[in-house]
Amino acid sequence: MCVVCGCGENGDTGGIGGARVDAESGDLHFGAGAARVSVPGMSAERAIKLEADVLGENNRIAGHNRRHFADHGITALNLVSSPGSGKTTLLVKTIEMLRGRGVELAVIEGDQQTSNDADRIRATGAAAIQVNTGKGCHLDAPMVAAAFERLPLHGGGAAGAPRLLFIENVGNLVCPAMWDLGEAAKVVVLSVTEGEDKPLKYPDLFAAARLMVLNKIDLLPHLDFDVAACIANALRVNPGIEVLLVSARNGAGMEAWIDWLLEAAQAARHSHDPGHDPAHGAWHDPGHDHDHDHDHGPAQGADHDRPHLPGAHDHAKA
């Protein structure tokens, strides 16, 4: 259960004050206040303080994770999406394609229950740890820290070998946006079956993401999905976001995804070479060099701890 989202509360929200009412349609917007969330029985001031306290502790551990990953030469990527977007299938295909390329990798799987996804990953021969969150709707930094300690990737690897840690978050486009896990970047996976307006409906996640992977493009001939509109919506929220079009089923666009991963791992290793001064080589996210009308929420860890990743040059590659 999220700390301040109210998803664990029972009771009708009708009659609760604080909503902004659209004068023309009568629509209610409970995210218009200072806390950007409505929790029954809790003031906005209390919600803000509680969020700051909890996220502050999470971010402290996320910073530790980030330094820990760097010390082990690991590029950690936080994969976030709706349930059923194809994250696990994408990872299985990715592991198959990286085999024989000298890449060391492991996966942390997040779900409320079952070890189904971790079992699928382990069946490929890759190491995986399942994290069941119970009623929780996202992974947090302490969960990732505990899982990482149990992976072979935590030990020493071959000198110079790319090392990747994939963190498959709980299927959810809301809560994972604000929880830093210590990752180098968030990657949002969006299936073409979901609708091209998702970046506008869930702007916080797309604003926080470095890359959008538009998955299941093999289904496009059977759908009324507007790829150009989807990309435009993502760029409206985050002008610096990169976009890759892939099909984990038939392999379309997968080489570009593999290239992105290898480049990210190479860039991260360079950022943490001996003698590298993070003060003169800080993480730079072009997606946040802009003015916009949405709030990204609390800061997610210290920027100077983040490694460089590939720049956003081409907005869509297939």
C-alpha cells in the first residue's frame, strides 16, 4: 500500500473537500492541491510531511544502492509499465540476444504475489530474485538492496565486462514514478494495445523516464493505434525522452534496444572510471531541461550520483 496515495483506505470519497471542480463538466480533480493527492482524513500538510519523511529515507537508501551499483560496475535499469505490457517477455528476449556478448546480467522481479516472472527469467539461465510486495504497489529502495545482495552479480565480475541489472517493477504507471531505487534510468514499457494517450494520463512516469519502449508493434496492423500521436504525447510530457519501437515476439527493433543497453552500460562504466570527478561529469537528463505545466514530485536522489547514459538524439527508432 502506498504511503500517501490512499489506496489502502476504505470508504466513499464523496463529500470530501479539496477537489477542483470543472465549472463546465462538473469533473473532479483531487490532485490539484498542494499535496497533489487526496487521502481521507488527512490534511494536505500532513500528507506532504509524511511523503517527505518516507521518500527521504527511501532516497537515502537509493543513493546507497546507486553507489553500490557503481562500485560493482553495474548499470541498473528500472523497467516500469502497466500489467501485461510485455516487460517479462521483453526481458526474456533480451537475455537470449545478449547471450554470447560477454554481458553479465541479473534480474530483480517485482510483483504482489507469485514467482512466475522470476521463474521465467531463471528458465533462460539468468539469475533472478523475486520480490513479492504483498499489498504494495511498487518496489522501494530497501527491497532492491535486499534482493541485490542475493544475486551473483553482487560479487566480482570479469574485468571490463558490461554488467546490467534489470529491475522489473510491479505493473503500475502511478506509484513507481516517485520511488527512486538507485537506478541509472527508468525505462517505461508501453504496449500498443494500451492507447496512445497513456503519457498524458500518467505524466509523472513518462516525465521521469529516460526511454520509452513501445512494445508489441507486431500487433499494429490489427489495431487503431497512432504511433506518431503516442510519441508526440510522450514528447509533450518529456521533450528529452528517447523512443524505441520493438516487438519482443518477432524481434523487430530489438537490435536497437540491445545497442541502447550496451551503450548505457559502456557510458556508466566510463562515468565511474578511476579519477572520474562526478562534480565535473554530473548526470544530465535532457528531458528535464524544459519548462512544463506538471510537477515531477520530490527529487529522486542526488543527481551527481547518476551515471551518464546515451543522449536523446533520435526520438524514435525501429
